[in-house]
Amino acid sequence: MIFEFTASPGFDFITLFSKQINVPVRDNVLEIPKELGKGYVRKVGFGDDFKLTIHHYVLNEDLIIKRNPAASANDVRTIFFYNNARDLEVRYNSGENKPFSPKNNSSILLSTNDLRTEIRFPADSDIHYVVVGITAKRLRSVLSIEKPNCTLKTIIAENASFLFFESLDPEMQLLLKNIVSVDMNNSLNNFYVQIKVQELIYLLFSKLSLRENTTFKNINSSDAEKLLVIRNKILSDLSTPPVLRELAKIASMSETKLKQLFKQTFGDTIYNYYQKARMEEAAFLLKQAKHSVSEVGYELGFSNLSHFSRLFEKQYGITPKKFSYTA
């Protein structure tokens, strides 16, 4: 199933989606019909400039959501909180599928609505995520930051074009689960959900505020697509370190531009991003209880297991051997 829309001011996902599947919306809830799967989509509003859409369902077929660029400039920021990103694929323009996150199972995407995106949700997967739509003006009011860094300045500015990725840590995952499971029949729970969403936003912007305070470059859909291609290339073989010269050639960018846009979008250098993804994959493999520490180390390209152990402990605060016992 394909759902396509244009990110224009006043856009209402649940209303358009209900027309496509021919199911009425009752009390801001769309129940997924049995022939399509089970679950629901819920809309929660905190004013015209701050809205939330909650998705919680299992579908019988793949769902592809295509967002076309806004026809005219607007200041809406979209924040996409997704748990279980191992199952999710995202595309920019018409390129090949790209992993939404590395080997962890949660992600956050924050972007302006002038970028074309395509997100695929696989059939028979428990999908739960929330999408926050908030204007730059309302966001400035919510955050009330006196001295924002360049990343935050960009996000709350009126005329910016950006794409940022962040990880969803355990505290945020718990908040997300609480939001999805709220009984909205209680009249006070709209207020409760607003508080929890603001907690999510607080935790996200706490992460973004730690990013290096450097000059920001506007990004377009072409740049975004190329960055996802590079990210996919890095994650496709974690046993081999990325070579900047080769990645720049693939992206048709100068090495300087690629380094700047990658760090701006993903919050880290290409090599550090690779190493963190490498350790995340190591943790995932160790959790499976099917791989020894040495097998994981060698599979990820480490000829020196002591070096592997030091890097893993630096990221997780525990050696891979102890981690494998507690996983």
C-alpha cells in the first residue's frame, strides 16, 4: 500500500489516510480495518501550531509513505520518533532503500518539510512511532533557550532547510511507549500526553545542544539522498573502515563538503560514526548468544581482540565478555 501526500500548511495525515483506506475517523482515531491489519492511528492536538500523530499497528502488507516537498515554504518542523528502526527503511527522492538507523532499534529524524522522503514499513511488524509537527515559532517558545548553538539556531530559524538524525535512548523509548499506550478517553490525558511529548523534545534537544557549534550549511533533497547513500555504504560492511576519498567520489562531493554535511546531519565524523555503528553491531551479535567474543571481533574486522575489547568498553562501560554474560 502506498500513501502519498504533500507537506503543506494545515496538512492532516489522519484525514487523508482515512479517505485512502475508506475508513471513518472517530474522535480523532482511525481504527485499522481487519482486512488491512490491526491497530490505530490517533491525532492529538495542542493547538494549530503543535500536533502529534500516534501510529500503532501491524499491517498485512508493506506500507510506503511518500512525502512530497511543500509547494511553498513553511516553518513546520517534523520530528519522527521511531522504535524498532531495524525494520524500517527510508528513501530520499527515487534512490534505493537506505537503513533508517544503524544496528540499534530506534531512531529520530528531524527535518523541514521541503525535503522529499519515502519511508517503508514492512508487513507483519509491530509498528509504533509518533510524529510531532510543530512550527518554529512554537518551538522557540517551548524551548526558551537563551544561547542556542548553531544546530538549535537552525532548527528554530524561519527559513532553514535541514535534516538531522539522532538515536532514541532507553529513557526516550520508555516515554514513547507510554505515549502510545495512553487511554485518551480520560479528559486529562491530552495534557499528560503533551507533557510527555515535551519531555521527548527536551531529551532530543539536550542531545542536539551537545553538537559542535559550527557554521550550518542548508541541505537540499539531492544532498540528503547522497548522504543516505554514504551512510548505507558505511553500514553495509562494518568490517572495513570507510575511505573518505572513495565516499566523496560516490557522493559526487568534495571531501570537505561531505565531511561537513555528514557531521552536520548525523552529529559525528564519518569514522566515529562507523566505529559506533561497529560497536552497536557487536552488542547486537553478542545479545544473540550465538556468537563468542572472538567470533564477533573477527567478523567486524578486528585482528587484535584487545583493541576490540577496549573500544567496546569505551562505548558501553563494560567489556564484551561481561556484556555477553548479562545480555
